[in-house]
Amino acid sequence: MAALFTERLAHTVRTTRVARGLSVTALAESSGVSRAMIGKIERGEVQPTAALLARLSGTLGLTLSELISHAEGDPRRLSRAADQEVWADPDTGYRRRPVSPPAGGPLELIEVELPPGARVPLAADTYAFIHQQIWVLDGRLTFHEGDEVHELDTGDCLQLGSPAPCVFRNATTEPCRYLVAIAKRS
């Protein structure tokens, strides 16, 4: 299953880049991802991390969820819990489950589990064209939004401000589970 997804992701990144009129060099310069890594992704030679995919998706004008759902190629409007595929970041163990139907829409819901001690940085351009809220379902999340640090406990919900480099961090010894709600800016 992972090999098939990596192959579909390679095709999605390449075709989206070409459709946007971006060369590999332009995508590399805009996203901060090296040309060599983009080449490996587009050839399906690596499974990229969440941080790397977020940098590419932002430059390609897609949310991370859109990039992944395009790679999955699923037009359904109903998302059954048993069918919601979990993606795990190979570096951090961050686990991401798209709750929203894969066909897309103006709102996306993503459930995330961040393992104890994990830290996931995301570049500001990841948030350039979206509104985002984070609702902690279980545990404690330390969220760095630029220079501001938010300590979020179970039940807390944060609306992100202007795009800034962000870091999701679980400084505890227990997993942290949170829901991310995303809507595209008009």
C-alpha cells in the first residue's frame, strides 16, 4: 500500500507542478526543498516527511490534505471511519488521518496523533492560503506560531493568525491527539 501511495504521490506532485507552470528549479526555490529531493519525490524513490510535503503543497497552492487526497484519487463524499487511511511521518511518528471525505470541499478535518517528544515544524507558506483551527482532543500540545507559544490542553481550540513558521510539539510522555480544521482563504 505504501509503495502505491508513494507512486501516486510522485505523479500528483509532478503533474501539479507542471500544471502550475513551475520548473523543478522554481518549485525548489519557492518551497525551500532541494531540486534533488523533488526529483526523488517525483520519481517515487522516497516517502517524504510531513514537513517536506507541507512545504511543497503550500507552494503548489494545495493544502496538505488536498495533495494527499489527489494522490489517493478518491472521489467519495462519505468518509467512513474504517476507510480513513492513516499516514505516518517516517521521521517523527506523527500520524495523520483525514476525517473529511476525500472528494474535498471548502472545509477539511484532519485528526492528528503526535507521539511523546515529537516535534513537527512547518513553514509559513504552508498557511498562506488557508484559515486553520486546532482543537486538542487528548493530551497537551505546545504550538509555536512564529514567536508566540501556545500551551493547549484537552478541549482548547486555537485559531491561527497570519501565516508564520509553526511547530507542533508534544513535550509530554503521553500521546497528544488533536483535530485540525482547515478552510481555504477566499
